[in-house]
Amino acid sequence: MHEEIKRVFSLQQAKWPQLARLGASERIERLIRVDRYLRDERNLTELYQAMYKDLHKPEVEVIATEVGVVQAQISHVKKNLANWMKPRKVPTPLPLIGTSSRVMYEPRGVVLIMSPWNFPLNLSLVPLVYAIAAGNAVMLKPSEISAHTSAFIRRMMEELFHESEVAVFEGDATVASSLLEQPFNHIFFTGSPKVGKIVMTAAARHLSGVTLELGGKSPAIIDETADISRIARRAAWAKSVNNGQTCITPDYLLIHDSIREPFVREFGAAVQQLYDPEGCGIRHSSDYCRIVSDTHFKRLRSLYEDALSRGANVLLGGEFDGSDRFISPTLLGGITWDMDIMNEEIFGPLLPVITYTDRTEARDMIRRLPSPLTMYIASRDQGNIDFFMNSMSAGGTVINDYMLGYSNPALPFGGINNSGIGRSLGLHCFAGFSNERSVIHRRWGSLSMIHPPYNERVLKLIKTMYRWM
């Protein structure tokens, strides 16, 4: 495999200068191939089967959280790419009078995309769309954990592109390690902070650019003014969709002590309405996903049992079935900060509930952890909203709803330090896969008046020029 990776990398190095010269219409034509493939019912049927085998994902979620997201991004690129590719004029300062300045976007070259298993199509193809739009050649490494969907992606790319433009490499960590030995111009990685550090270390050996879409513990603040019924239903859906295996799902609740009990009741009622309206048990719902692997199931059970052993109590749920990798939506109270569940990203349907009595107390709790990918605020008090917004930093913030941070391509998506480096979606992702090249063009005049030999006249001229900037 190592030699095959080197062969394809060399092939793409030779090819990408041609891709760099493609116009907007030619790049869009490549994206239309992807779009058409995903609209073919035969291909969709194959994808439904693959994602059901990997995650027990229902068809509605395949469209809403995977295929539809990719198609929405393609649509956005089609509308904007020609404008993005144009050189962007910038102002000229007084000392550079006689010149014009602009920024040109040129492709980085050969890029590596390493995608995760939780939204295996979406998080593989969305960065691919922007890498192609920027004029790059792409090597894609989807996760071996969602093996059936990864195989679908490989077959899809082999049908749509020559390997000199897009190549997919399936396999485990040894394949990822071999890929990371290559001197890519840019690496786009989505996954955990732990693996993100490994990717960044490998990139540093070649001074490759990186975009790291990581995760962490995203807090969901619910204050005493929130619409409890409405926000509980939204939170129940957000924590249950894809079985909680989402980087932007709420990772713990910080809820005002005065509304904890009614919130728990409303949350339980919402889970019942969403996944067990007939009273047959959530495990029988065709709309409820499963944990992706036995390893991840055991890790979640370990987090749960560690919490209980340290004094946590079950407020809702707590059902586990290893034979089916089933875990019910579960709320845990009595949480303390020394529990494992508060020291790593959960990535499952377990939701710690922590109460607070004063907003400064909630602020101080959130500050105990690294800046999150997303912060959620549920409140009808603008003063509280402003307080939380201005007191803490986060990659993104959603107010009075959940899971919307990845939905608007006009907004940058990404984290801060431990939760990520760089931004994706829309122009921000196009720019991330591009070299922003600065160009200064002198059309008349010169700076000869400030060349040596220096004297009082030159000094006075320099001072005057910069005083009026």
C-alpha cells in the first residue's frame, strides 16, 4: 500500500498544475458529477444499505444529514465560485501611491482529506467539494470504522474521477500513517483532538498546511427564562440524532436549578414522542441509530459505569444492549468534574446534567474546560445571552436551538485550539484550500525620493507620508 500511495501522490503532483488552470465552469462540471451521482436512485439505495449497516441510519437522516448537506454545499459553490475565483482588489496606502493591490486565490496543490465515521459521506464529500472548487488534486482517506460507506465512496470516486484528480484509500491506521508521510500541500482532518495532534505533528515535518475540525465538550446552557417544553424537545432530538455521535451535539447541560425537574420531565416526554410513540420501546424504533462499533459501545458503557460508581444517578434512560449496540437516550445527574464523562468527548446518547444557581457560576464551570466547538444558549433574557456570549469563547454559538452550526455555508465552521484550527464551509473553506497570493502592481511613480543617501528632506518626507496614512 505504501508504494501505491507514493505512486498516486506522484501522479497527482504532475496533474494538479493542469487543474489549477481550470476555469469556474470546468470545476463546477466536476461537482455536478458528484451531485448527479447522489441523485441516482440506484446509487442512493446502495448508500442507504451501506449506512444502515454501519450506523443503523434511517433513510431520512441519510438525506437530511448526509446527502442533502453535500448537495446544498455544491449548490452554494455553483452560485459563488466564479466570484470567489476573481482577484480581489484591496485599498492602496499612501506610501504605495502609483500601485494597485489585489489578492489572487490559487490552489494549494495536492491535498489530503481524512474523514471520520460518524457522518462518513457528509464529512468526506463536503471538504472534497471545496478542494475541487479551489483547483486541487485530492487524496481521500475515509474511516475504516464505517467500512461499508467508505467502500461506497471509493466506488463512487473511481467512477467519477481519474485517480490523478481524486483517489480514495481505504484501510486502518497504517494506511493513514503512510499517507501522512507524503509532503501534502494541505491536510484537512476531521476527528478527535487526540488524533488531530498526530496529524499536526506529521504535517509539521513537511510544513504542510492544516485544517483541523475537532470536537471537545460543547456546553448547553439553559437558563431560568428558557421555553422549557420547546428547548427540551430540541435538545432531545439533538442528543439522539445519529445516536449522539456528532461533534456538535450538546455534550453536557448547564441548567438553572429552578427548572431542572420540569426540564427532565419534558425531555423524557420528547424522547417518547420522537422515538417511542406507540410505547413499544425505543430499541424497536426504525428512526433510532446505533453505536458504530463494539469498541465505541464499550467505551460509552465505561463512561456510564464510572459516573455511577462516583455518585451519579440516572434521571432518564440507562438502557444498554451490547448485542445490538443499543444505548437509550440517557440523562445523568449528580455529576462531578472528576468523572471520566466530564473529561472526554462523549460521542453517544449520554447527557450529563449539571445545575447552577447564578450565571457567573455557570460561566466558571465552562471555563474549566478548553474552548468548545459550539456553545448553546437557551434563554429569553438578552442580558443573559450577552453575558454568556461575552464571557467565553467558542468556535460557534447557537441560541435557542441546537445543531445549526454546520447548516449555513455563509458562516465559517470550526473550533478554537483544542476544538479545531481553521474554518470550513463556503468561502472560508474555499480560501482554506487556496493560497491567498498577494500582488502589488506598480503602474506609475516610484519610491526613489526616499532612497539613500538619507537627509533631513527624506526624513521629513517619510514622517509626512506615514502621518497621513
